[in-house]
Amino acid sequence: MAQFDVYPNPSKTSKAHYPYLVDIQNSLLSDLATRIVIPLGKRSAFGGKAMQGLTPEISFADQELLLLTPQISSIPEKHLKNPVGSLSHFREQIVGALDLAVTGI
């Protein structure tokens, strides 16, 4: 598992609005049974509005998505199977959103 890999959301109830989860956990913590993830939500499900810095806009798999940083959570690693891509090229925006959520800057 690599940091910033994208996985299909395994939840049958939420995947319609949150189709993907981004693994943000550093590989140094690979011994944990869980992974820290942030959902990617369909921009249209949120009125098309992003919160400056906190929910960056992400284009992935021909979809306009929002990184829903306030919904950060953990999930058992066993539920994350077969990454469908990577957002490593959005590293700066993802880390910036986390910084804003934690430090306010």
C-alpha cells in the first residue's frame, strides 16, 4: 500500500456519493491493521461547492471530486483492495488540507 493510493469505497451505503477513499497513511506505519483515509466525494453531491483549502477539488477517473478532509477516518486495511490510481501528484493540496484542519493555517 502506498501513500495517496486511491481505492474504491467498499461501503454499499455511501459509495454512491463517496466513490473513492484516499489512503493518506505513511508507509512507516505499515504494521498497523488500519489505514487512515479521506473520502473523495462527488462534487455534484455537495452543490458543487468546495471549502477553500480544506476540501480541494480533485479530478480523478473523469470525475470532479472533493477531498473531504473533515471526514478523515480509519478503515481496516483488509477492506482496501486493488488501488485504482494514485493522487501523489496532489500531495501538496492533500497535506495542505490536513494542515488547515489541524493547525488552522
